[in-house]
Amino acid sequence: MAAKTGPSEYTYDIFLSFRGEDTRKIFTTRLYSALVDAGFGTFIDDNGIERGEDIKSELIRAIHHSRGSIVVLSKNYANSGWCLDELVMIVENKKSKGHVILPVFYHVTKSDVGCQMGSFAEAFAVYEKRCLEENDELKRSEWLSQIQKWRDALTHVAALGGMNFTLQDEDEDEDEDDDEYATGFIQKTVQVIEDKLNRAVLPGAHEFVGISSRVKEINAWLHNGSSEVGILVLCGIGGIGKTTIAKFVYNLNYELFETSSFLADIRETFEKPNGLLTLQRDLLTDIRGEQIGVDNVREGSVAIKAALEQKRTLLVLDDVDQVNQLDAILGMRNWLIPGSRIIITTRNKSLLKPNEVYKVHTIEPLDYDESLQLFSWHAFGQDYPFEHYMDFSDWVIERCYGLPLVLKVIGSSLFRKSLHVWISILRKLEEIPPNKIQELLRISYSSLPDEHDKVLFLHIACFFVDKNKDYIVNILDECGFHTMVGIQNLINRCLLTIDFHLNLLRMHQSLRDMGREVVRQESPRRPEARSRLCHYRDSLNVLKFKTGTEATRGLILDMLFESRNNGTRSDGNDSTNLSYINLETDAFKEMKNLELLQLDYVHLSGSFKHLPKNLKWFRWHGFSLNSIPDNFPMDELIALDMSKSRLVRFSKQTKIARFMKILDLSHSLLLVNTPEFSGFPNLESVILRGCINLSDVHKSLGYLNRLLLLDLHDCKSLSKLPKTTVLLKHLHTLVISGCTNLHHLPADMNKMTSLKVLNADGIAKSNFLITQEDDIGSSDFCGVRSLMLSKPTKAPHVSSWASLPNSLISLSLSNCNLTEDTFPNDIGNFTSLKELNLSRNPLRSLPHFVSKLSRLHTLQLESCLRLRSLLGLPDIKSLVVSDCKVLKTITHVSTSSKLHYISDTNCSNLIEIQGLFYLEPLNKFPVEMLNNLGFFEMELFNEVEVNFQDGIRFSTRKRPLQLLYEFGIFSASMPGKHIPDWFSYKFVGSSFSFIVPYSISDIQIQGLNLSFVYAVSNSISNNDETWLPENKLFIKISNRTKKSQWIYYPTCFGIPELPESDHLLWLSHWTFRNEVENGNEVDISIITGDNFVVKECGISFMYHEQEEDIQNKYLSWKEVIGGDLTSFRLSTGSYYLCRTSFLRVYEEEEVTRPDDWTMTKWGRRLFDGSIDLFKEMQFMNRMGRNTRSCSFP
């Protein structure tokens, strides 16, 4: 019985595509009747309907709203442009959403169709003749493009295989045998299409949200041409869409393999009685095409091995959870023949053995637009929220974090509910997640192999999400956990991730909520009986009513967070505005097993002797007392965090905390002195940043033999460090930035050979002067006064940095009033230095020592307002020169620079970065050179100015005509309403196609001159102030023959102005090297913002002899077309040639996904909807490229 779809999803099951004059009488009409009789909703073109736009639009709708198509390919099929257009749409639907296709080869062969032979060759000969006879270049190009689409569609369909219909006599006057053959064939066709539709479990239209971009890389892997047996592991948390994506990919590709199988729910089936045998039988039925009876697992393995050895197979194993599941089904990998593919979905990354060759693909969450669309389908029955529901929808989207399952479940729970019901449900959801979500997500938790990892997961979910990994490891190791091993296990199960850039533990909010729900279910009605308390109301009630028990191991109560939710304002240092609730210390009396405690901005009264003695982690932001009481429990503490406290001094008596590793008193604005540290022998981190009244650091600091981090950032009242600081033999990081009153540093810091990072921003150089007359040995504080030496005004003075350890890897001296003459010769001896920050200093040029730093890879010179040039940069990877407003030129010591990231925004005078771009007024270039580029009569424009958009400076201003060189492309913008006469070919509009002509002497093409006229759009008014952000101009060139594509956004281009200069002419010369050759088919499109419209285009070709005179200075650059453009390659294989940084605003605001609708819309317009911008940023990061170096619109 046919499985049909509901009317809300698809209108038809099957679309019939055929050539009526060939097949209607004997075959197609009977096939249609058989399909209808079998229960399939089938669309057939009524030949009685008059051809025109109505039937065309009806056909388009029918194809898009059908689950699949039967394409009857007959001898005259290709004679019909209508049929071929239908076929193109059918194939596109298959590629975009898994539309099922069954080809029927009706008296033709697969070769006839796929290679366009026989009658198909004759049909295309007619089309191509018509194309050659077309005089209009634009129409000829359109014909050429359409013909190629037809050919591609036929080739694709032929490759799918299908069914062959052949009668002895092709006449419509059939005999009895022919009738019997046709009847049997039609019955078989119905069975095959039913099987295909049943195997291709297609979701509704709304289920395709975001799926196309997520399967592109998987499809590329499937079709990479490798003869090996490929294994792809799709990883991700429960509910993120692994199975949906696997099904979609399977539906798209199973017909390309000789046999295939999709084994769903392996984990669940495996746990049932005879589950493994059931899976073996299902697999055998799929790959053999018939029911196979096997009585035991061993027999099943033998049969599977025999079946897999015979055919090229696509095998999908869904929800695999254990290694033995995989081994039992597959046995040995070499059972499969070359070219076979296996796709596995799992929550467990560690499933495969280390010596296996496989590819891991992590499924990413939906972005904002996709999330909103999917949620809206389920909540509103359309792809966008109803009026007045947008804010509520945003609330849901924010909490679902792109998890499809969560969006569907919550959306469905809100469907057809009133606004009042919405508010009620959302409040409930905030505290108790829906059961369906929990059941699915809890599988990953329940499947953890031991209790250790389960308890660790719950600890992290309740207390440590988005916390520093090392910080967490320090604390939980002392709580009896094998934390690093456990974290890796959780990562393997997709329950946890690490933000390696910030070293933070991340957990999907739905997983965090699931973990907290597991804890809530320990005792739903008695919070005091739970192991952890992390919900505000539960924690407050347990403490308020003093019902605590020994069951609780951790508790959080954050009054500041709650006050923010209630609209109360507080800056964190002033808690007077917080709602006051009197809690007493004896509320903790019975909580003897409490190890983890957070009491942010909580006021406690009573004796602190009642606090638990076994506390390992105590966070008390906004601690309100001016010193820590004597009976404060610290015996077992590993970490004490009293940031933003009202402490004036740490304690009246020396405290003993022999296990403490982390002490954080940051932003305690009243703190005057530090504790006496002798009672803290194991401290590893002392954090005092922002303690603006701190004036004394106790000398016992120097006896902390395990101290790794000392952070004194912005301790503005501190005038000196204790002499004993130099005794810190293991200190790794010292931060004294912003200590503006610091006059002395201890001598002999060069003995601190473990010091790797020194941040000393904002320390005035006058505080560190040393002269030749100074007796270096006479002062305990003179050694590092040479840290920043000013230029001597009289006799030569001592100029040495010998007091700093040469172990430094990172040195930051921003805003220290340094000039290039400040630095002594021996600073070049810091051979270990990798990162150097000299930003906000009055430098005029590159300090001489920088070129001697052989290991340097990052140099920051931001806001050096006097910096004019950077000549002879060492071979660094990253350079920051933003806001260097008089900087003109940047060159490298090496011609093969490894520089792959540069931040150069607001460099208003920068004209050249060697190897990246060169920009100068047009009249500065020799006329002969311009002529060689195909730029003629440029001297006529010497006095002309044009309004330019400048991507380097992020500004728009009038300037003389500029010539820009980057990526092997010369370009200029100038006034003009027509393409110059010297261009050989002209086209109307913004897109055109052509075949590169052969030269008379058979010389290869080397360059291309491209020009177009663009103007202000009619939709822009003279006083419209909103149009400036839409000043976008992209040139997309595709070489269809070589399957290569470049999308270019010029760093600088002219802006048409209203009303006087509303037309501009863009001239360019492209050097392609061997990337474009004679005879290649090329498409060019000019894509503009809403403000511009392209009127006409022109091209002419430059051949090798003409190119030889162009200056070698430019042709020697590496990042050019035909050179090394690795840094600009998209995951799709195209090259996005762009140096500006549209993502700057997002990076500054720390937004993790580019959710702005305009950017998303632009990505779809420019890339034909084929890429996800956030995915591309992640791809570039994986490839070792910073997203700022290649930005998206």
C-alpha cells in the first residue's frame, strides 16, 4: 500500500515527466492510471491546457510539491524545451531536498541520454545551431547557459540508473505480447517507485530548514572520487539533527550505489532481545532486496560479509553507541568493496579505534534565522511569528541555542495558544524543561560508562558552565575527581565542549537544563534532599527555613542575578540596592557534606563557625564585611573567590589555608593590603586586579613557591612590589598593567627564569630610567628600571634590558611613552619572544630590534599615531596596526612572508602592504604602464575627484582617481556613462557569459579587461540617509570549464553621487595566469547593493605578449589569482577575495554568530544561498585562518 503524505506537506506523491507524442497512448496514460489505482497522488500534464504562463507556473508548483518524479525518457524527449526545463527543476529539487527520481528509458539507452547520443545528439545540434545564429550577444550567452543546464540534467538522471522499456515493435499498434509486456512493466514500475518513496522518508517542507548548507560538505565527501572504503562519523548532542541529516544525505545518494541500507535506532534495537540479530536481518534485506532468514548472529555475519563483498554499498548506521555494536554488524572493514561509503551517527566521538581512517563531521546548531523559521513552523504553522509574538519568540530562540529538537518540541507546545498561555508556558519551561526533550537528551547522560562521569557532568552542569577549564580542574581534582579524564569522556559523548580560544568549558543550555533536571528529580518536592541546589527559589527556601541536610554537596544563591531579573540595578560593588533578605549562618549547620558554595551578594548574620568545614570552592561576590572573621572556615578550601567585596583588609589574624590554590579578591575597591601569605603555601594564582586602593603587597608573597600567576592589573595605588618577588621561581605570568603609581620593580628579575608573560601596559618610562652613573648594585630596585630607557640627552648612558629574563614569550608595553630610540641594543637577545605589544606609543618607525626577534609571530602597534612606516618586518604571522592614521607603507624582510592576519582599520594614509595591496592616485602611474593594462586616455581625468568607499579606513570621501592593485587585479573608478570603444565585447545588464576566443597566432590569454557602468538606483532619493551601508560591489567570475570561481570585493571603489555624478565607470585588469585559457566557458556577474544598478558591461582580452610589460613588482606577489589564495578559499572551493572586515563590529561586541538579517540576506544573494556565513568562519578557523582576514558581507 502506498504511503501518502498529508496535504500540508506535499500536494502530490509523483510528478510524471514525459514527451506526449512518444508515450502518451501506449504507456504514460496507463502508468498514470496504475499509480492512481495504487493510491498515489499523481500529477500529469493535461495536454488540453493551453501552453503559456499559467501551465508553466502550474508545472513548477507541481514539481516542488511532489515527493518524487517518474521521468519517461523517449527518443523525442530532448526535442521539447518544456521537457528539458522540467527535468532541470526535478534534478534541482533532488539536490536541494531529496526529491525521488525514477528514470524510465523508453526505447533509448542510458548512454543515449547521459552522453546525448542518437536522437538526443540531433536535438542538441538544433539548439546549438540556433545559439550560433543568434546575433544578440546577451541572448546567445543565455542560450549557451540553458543548453548546458539541459545537458547536465540529462547526465545526472542517466547516472541514477532506472528501468528499461523496450518493445519488439515501437509502433503504437501493439499486439497482445506487447500489451502483456507493458502491463507487467508498469506494475513493476509502480512497485519500484513505491519502494523508493517508502525508503526515502521525506520530512515536511519545514523540516528542511537549514539542512542544505549542512549536507554540502557531506555530499562532497561522498563524491570525492576516492576508491577507498570511506567512513564518516556524524557527531553531535541528542536532538541536533544527526539522524535527519543522515536520512537526507541517504535519500540524495542511495541511487548512486549498487546497494544501500539505512539502519535506524541501532542503540535502541541493540538493547532488545535478539536485537543484534534483528539488525543483521534488516541489513541483509536491504542489500539483497529480499527477506533473508538467518537463525543466529554468526550465520548473519557470514551472510553480511558475502553480500557486502559483491556490490558497492552506501551504509548508514544511525545512533551507534558502543564499539561492539559496530563490530558485530560490520565485522571487518575490508568486507566492503572499493568505493563503498559508511555513515555513522553517534553521540560518542571515541567510538572508532585510533588506527581507523575516518572523517569526523560535527553537526552545528541552527543559526538565528534558521531557528526562528523552524520554531515558527511549529508554533505558528508558517515561517515567521505572528504579530505581537516576536519578542516571545526571540526569548525561546535565545534559550534553544539552535537545537532543532528543542525548537520543535517547544514550538509544538505553543501552537494555537493565546498570549496569556504563552507567558504561562514559558515561565514553566524556564524551570522545568519539557519531558520529551529530557528523555532524548538524558540518553547521552545515562549511557555514561561509570558513576564518576555522571557525577562530574552534574557538577559542571550545576556550577561550572562557562568557567575556565584549569580553574575547574584545580577545584574538582581536590574533590576526588579525575577531572581531565572525565572532561574528555564528556566531550567524546558530546555533552561538553571546550572553547580553546578562551579555555572555557561550554555546555549546550539544553544539556545544562537536562543535568539540572536530573538533580531536581532526585527529590521533586523536597529540595533539601537533593545533591545540588542551583535554582534561586529552592536555595533561598532551604536557607531561609533552615531545612538543609547532609545530602547536599553544592549550593548556589545569587542575589544579584535575581535582582537583575526583577529590574533592580546594581553595579556589583554596591549591594545597597539589592533586595535585603536576612539569612543566618546556622542554616548551614546540618549541611555537613557541602563542598561547593556560591553566595553572591548574600548577607549572612551569625557565627561563621556554622559554615561547612569541608568546603572546597567558596565564591562570595559582594562579601559585605570589611575583614574575614576569625572563625571563617578555610581549612579545606581550594579556591576562594571574593571579587567585588567590601574588604578593607583580608583578616585581623593570619589565616591558615594550606590547600588553597586560587585566591581572587579582584575589584575589591576598599582593599588596602593583602593577606600575610605564609598560611597559604600552595597558592598558584593570586588575583588582585582592579583593587584601586591596594597600596601594600605583603613580603611573604615571595615565599609562595608554587605561584604561577600574579595579577595586579589596575592597582593604581601600588607604588612598589616586595623585594622578595624575585624569589618566585615558578611564576609564569606577571600583570602590572595600569599600575600607574608603580615606581620601582625589584632588582634581579632576570633570575626569574620561569617568567613567560609580562604585561606592563601604561607604565611611564620615566619611572624606570637608569643612567651610567647609577650604581646598579646599590639599590634593590634599580635592576629593572632599565625596562624602558629614554634617549640620553647628554653623555651616553647605560642602555640595557639585562634585568628582564630572556625566557619571556609575551611582552606587552602598550601606552608606555616609548619611542624607537628608547630601546637598547640587547633587547634583540630575547630570542624566545613570540608576542610583542607596543601599541599606543609615539613610535615613528619600526624599532630596530624587532627584526632581530627570530621567533616573533605577533606584533601589535595599534593607535601609534606618529607611526609613518614599517619597513623590514620580520617573518611574523599577525600584525595589528589599526588607527595608525599616518602609516603609509608596510614591507617585509622576506618576500615569502607568512603574514596571514592583519588588522589595519582606520589607517587613513596607508597606500601599500607589500604582497597584499597597493593604492595610489592614478596620475602617479606611468602612462605607458596604464596603456599596457588597457587603461587609455587616463590623463584626461587628472583633475577629477570621485567619492570613494575605502574599506581600509572604513570611510567614504572625495579623492583624486585611485588605482588599486590586489589579488593580481588592477582597478579604478571614474565618471562615465558608456563602456569605452576599445572594449571588444559589450553586454547590457549585470551578467553575461562567453567563450574565451583563440588569438590569431594561437597565443594563450593571460589577462582580461573588465568594465561596467553603474549608477544610483532609482529607489534612492537625494536625501536618503539610510543608503550608505548598502554600498556593496562584488564581481563574480566563474570558469565553468575548470570549475573555478572568484568572488571579488574591491578594497576601494567609487560611489555614484546624487545628483551630479550619478554614473561611474569601473575599469579593471585581471591577471589570470593559467586559471583561464583559450576556449574556456566563463560567466561574469556584477552584484551590487540596493543603492546601485549596473547598466552595461564590457570585456576585452590581453594575450601573453601584451602582458610582459606590466611591472614585475606586482606580478611577483604571492596572493594573486593563479598564486597562493589558500587564505581566501571557502569550504565550497570558491575564492572570496576580500580584505575588508565587515565582521569587526561583531568581534568587538563578542557576538558568537552573525545574526544580523542584512548580512545573512547578503550571503544568500552573493553565494546563491550555498554557504552559511558562520560555518565559513568556523571553517577558516579550522584551517588556521582568522576570520577577520577574509570577511563576509
